[in-house]
Amino acid sequence: MSDDAIYELMRREADRAPIGDGDDLRRGRARLRRHRLVVGGTGFASLALAAALVGSFIAGPYGGQVASTPDRHSAVDAAKAAGDRTGRAVTKAVSEATRIEEFGQDGPRYGILGGIGTGASFRLTDVAWRQTWHEAGGVGLLQVTVARPLEEVQVPPRWFTGCAERFGGWLGGPWPDTFDDCDRRRVDGQPLFAGVERRSDRLWILVKYLREDGVVVELGFDSPYLKSDRPVVDPSLTVDQLVDVVTDPHVRMYLDEPLGSR
Amino acid sequence: VATRAQRDAEFTEYVAARRKALLVAAYFCCGSWNHAEDVLQNALAKLYVAWPRVRRRSGVESYVRQVIVTTAIDESRRPWRRERTVDAVPEAGYEPPDRAEWSDLMTALAALPPRQRQVVVLRHWLGLSVEETAADLGISPGTVKSQTAHGLVGLRARLGGSQATTNAEETR
């Protein structure tokens, strides 16, 4: 039995979930009553929850957002943490410090750290973020990965042929191996892949760029935020916007030592 | 500083988008829809109170996941959950209320040790990476990988498959 088959069993099981539009509100109110009976005036959490859930049925859509620029200071901290040679220290430093700026927002918000890779040497090799994408009442997901080369930079032939391309970022969610619609081109002399795959109620966009120094920047859009009830299947963002992000030199890891110096 | 209205809007947006996935995650952990609903309500109440703090730290999803997967399993071990007062001594031991309706998947999940169940739910239902799962559960990535592998072997054995293969992501 494959992993996909196990996931499919889980998805079918989830279809039995007893949940409807009014369920949370009803339960929140019932909980509030119980909580009042039990703890008297200390039921703030339940009260707040019930009040908040009332609003869930009138909540309006958020505007769209575009990602992403890692913060220089935080990345330096991450590199210092990598020098600690403990995976836990690296994880802590990156998760506390890494941020992704959202264009069009009042200020930077923190992205959701997807994970980091340090390899056997405990040197920082790749960093990944998740970033929610709110649009038209739905929640989609942007996933960004920046990976530096472990060995001498070589450009494999697959960068230039066909629509078969994997999201090398190791963040969650099934990703297609091939894309219905794809474009391979060069930006500043370096190869770039952009692919779009649409299947019924799901949309994937993958943009992948190989820089001259061997760093690979990937940006993937997945229509649901994990298993969001409201996928964003027609986002307002464009492939060109995502290309601008992956080719932006500011999207990078800041390391305290040059590549290949180990 | 976010106003109460902004906070409520953000919170309700989050709950609207995530409630089903989180409820199902709780169900996979505890095996009872009623219990899962209680666990989710508790988790959301805690989340609302902690919202400004966890929102600043970008840990909303991680926070609520941790509450759900730990309480869904831990509460089933506590005496007031485990013990039942009855008029007569029952012929059979206590069974979770939804057990009669369990599917093969739920039976297989329930047979896993708690830690393996948590890891499988986080990785295969909520789609977390090894590192995210490790951070949520406060264990090492290596432990996540081994627990995932053991959990999947157990699931496959009980679901009729004997393939003990793991995909590339699991081995990272």
C-alpha cells in the first residue's frame, strides 16, 4: 500500500467528519454555558471564542499577497546557529528569526518555517518557508525553498527539456511530477522553469531558478493551505510575479562563509 | 497593535479555513468524533487567548496542532476519561464510543503506539515535513523518521499491504 493510498483512506475518513456551517458556533455557545456553570466568571476563553465564531460567517475576504524576501539579520543569525552544529539550535534560530515580507501589507509578517536542511556536516544547506495566501475567502499556500549546492555546480540537461519537473523543496503536500503547461527559459543567462498544473479543484504553480553560483530557488503555489476547506483555485498572482521573486537576488540565504570553503 | 476586531477577523478566518482538517486530525488521534470536537474546542479556546502572542511568532498552526495531538491522546489516558461509573459491573471492558463504527483505517491507527500515531497524523494527514513534526512534538528529526517508518509498516500490515517501502521524503 502506497503513501498515496494511505492518504486516500484518510481523505475518505475525513469526509465523514460531522461538521457544518453552524457547528462551531453551536458548540462554542454550548461550551460557553458549560464553562460559566463550572468556573463562574473565568470563562473568558470560551466567551471570546464564541464571539469570534459569530464573525466567522460574515468574515470578508483578505487581499492577495505576494511573497517574499528573507531578512538579512535573521539569516545571519541562522548561519551563526548553524555554527553551533546542533540541529535543534539551527531550527530554533531560523524559526524565530526568518521572516517573509508580504508586499502590499502594512509591515512584514512572519512566514511559517517549513524546515531547514543541514546535512551530515550540520552546515546550513537549504531553508524553506511556508506562506499563506489569502484571496476571496480562501487560503492557499506558497512554499519557498532556497538551497545551496553541496558540490561543484553542474547544470543537468533536464533543466532545458520537457515539462517534467519536481518541486525539490521537501515541504509537505503531493506535487505533480509533470506540468500541463510549462515554460523553460533563461533569465540573466541562467535556466528557469515555470509550470502550471490544474486538476479539477486543485492548482499547482512551480517556478524554479538555478543561479550562477548553483543556488536553486523554488517557489511553489498550492491551491489549498494544507487541507483548507476553501482552496484558492484562481489566484490573482501570475507566473511572472513568481519569476520576479525567484530571480530576486535578495531571496537567498546569508551565510557566514563562502560556498565551497568547507 | 492589532485591534480586537482585527484579531477576531484573523482568528475566524483561520478557524473557517482549518477547522475540518484539525477536527479530523484530532479524530485520527483519539478515535471518537465527540472527543475530537471537545479537543478542537479546547484547542481553539486556548488559541484565541494566545492569538496575539502566537501570531507574532508565526506559530499559530504549530500551536494549535501541538494542543490537539497531545491532548487528543493524553486525555484518553487520564482517569476521568478512562473510568466510567456504572450501576453494574460491565461484562466487557470499556470501548471508545465510536469503535463500533471504526473503519479499517481507524482500527489500524488505534493499534499504533501513541507516538507513531501522532507522527503519522502530522506527516500524512496534515502534510508536515520531518522538521516541522519534530518541532511540534519536541523530538529529534531522526526519531520522527523512525517513528514514521514504524507507523507506516504497522498501518500497511493491518490494512492488507505488506510493502514496507518509504518514500524519499521520509528518508530525509
